[in-house]
Amino acid sequence: MNGVRTTSLAHALLLAVLKRRRPPAPPPAGDAAERRVRYSLAGVPPPHSVLFTTSQGLFLYSAEDREVTRLLDGKYYGVAKLGDRWLLTHSDNRGPKWKRYTDICAVRIEDRRVASFEIAVQALPREIHQIDTIDGRLVMPHTGFNQILWIHGDRIAAGARSRTLLSCASIPLRIARPSHLNSVFRAEPGAPIHLVAHNSTAHTGRWSDILLFREDSGELEVRPTSAHSAHNVYADTDGVLYCDSNHGKLMRDDRVLFASDKLLRGLSVTDAHLLVGGSDIDFEGRSRMTSDATLYLLDRAGRLLGTMVMPGIGVLYEIRQAVVRDYARSS
């Protein structure tokens, strides 16, 4: 993946953000029992352990005893894996979006607790949503800037000093503003990188787009959808999966695979199942901290097998398999 280094503008943005930066909260104290989350279940529970993020923190569902444990407090969104550590995006939600920033945190999880916690990349201007690792790089759609950021994994290895925007490479994308880039996926080496341009539908009236970026040529293909504020993207030989979030639909290309009365966001794919996240629909953002978080377990054809509802833990952002392979993570 080729890219250009960030410019003096990035340096100015970085300095402005560092002046008001507030670091993420440390891992909560107490044993797993004190951090347990109650939930209701209808149908089949998720068969494998999963990590998921909400506006209130990072959570672990353990399939072994069907318990949900809060691992971190705060607004965490994207979840990726690099070696034995999980990489998480943490955003400070104080003030308007143009004043916000994102830290990339690196954690090791053992025995339902965070065993180590580091800030790998600090103070990225505005918000970073979904992230992934591709070819040993951390790849980050830069939501407010119509660009992809990336950094080599060895630069954010355990024990390394915290990096900044100046350590990242940038690939600018010539697309309409605001695109609100929020998701990234690559199916296999040589395949195009899929991204979601959410397009802030509620504010702009523009439906979301699926973007295909080809690393070798720099070519960008824009595929329009009829989705309202889409999130998540996964591609295989059966087509492209994505969440038509505010319409409450999981799509495969132009076909509805699953529908609910919730905002759908967060997607995990295993050999036999799909996991999709559900949250209260709220265009004004008033219930983001108090929404119930829902996990829908589907078979690969989109049939609903089970529904897990966790009251009041905030809107659900991302879901990742904690133990088995998650095909929604890039190869």
C-alpha cells in the first residue's frame, strides 16, 4: 500500500489536539463478578466468545459460561488484532465533532480482564471508527478527512513510544464531503480494499456508498447504495454484506438478508453464523449513552437464531470474535 506522509497541516492539527487531550480511563478495578453485565436472551446464545464495543466501553461475552464482562470504560469503537494485542479506537466526545480526537489503544486480555494497556497512537484529529490490520499495517479510515491513514505494525509494537499523526501515512480519496468514512475490509491479498462512505445521510440526504480502492493502481470505484448511514462491510464470493443502519437492514448487495427495528451496526462473520449489533435509532444522539445494546445471532442465510439484549450499556459499535476466526476481519 502506497501513501504520502502527512503535511505541516497535520502538525498544526496535532498540536491543537494535544493541548486539549484527555487520556482514556485506565482499566476498571474489581474482579469479573463486579463488572458483570446482565442481559436477556431469546433463542440461541452466541456459540463463541466475542468482544464488542459500545459508547460506554469494551465488553467480553464468554461462551463458556455465557457471562458478559465490562473490560474498559469510555467510548471505544473499532477493534483490530495485531499479534497478541487488540487495538481499539477511543474517542473523546467533548464538544463538536471537529474538536474531537481519537487514540489507538493496545490491550492484552487475560482471564476476563485487561492485562496490559498502552496508547499506541495518540491524538488523531477528529474520529476514527472501524479499523483493521492489512499486511502488517494498521489501516484507519479517517472519518472527517476523506483519507485512509496507516502505520506499520512494528512502529506500534508493545513497549514502543506512543506515535502520533506524524507517524502515519495518508492516502487521500477524491470523494464528496462529508463522506464520514467508517469501515474497512480486504478479502484477500491483491483484492481491493472495501470502505463505507456513510455520507451523513441524516444531514446531507445522500445515501451511503461502498468504495473499492485498488492499492496497486490507486483506482477508486464508488458503488452507490440506497442505504441510510451505512456501516460495516464484508465481501466474499456470495457478494458484499453491509449494514443499512438506520433502515435496520443487513444487506447482501441489493438484497435484504435480515431486518429489525433497531439501528444495525457491528458485524462478525464465522463459518456458520453472522453476528449483527443493534441499537436504538436516534438521529439526535440523545440516547447514545443509555441505549440498550443488542446482539443478533443469524445463520449465514440471515435467519434469526437468537437475540441478546443488554439494557442501558450504550449504542453498539463493533463486534469481533475473541477466539475463533472472524472472517469480517481482513486476511
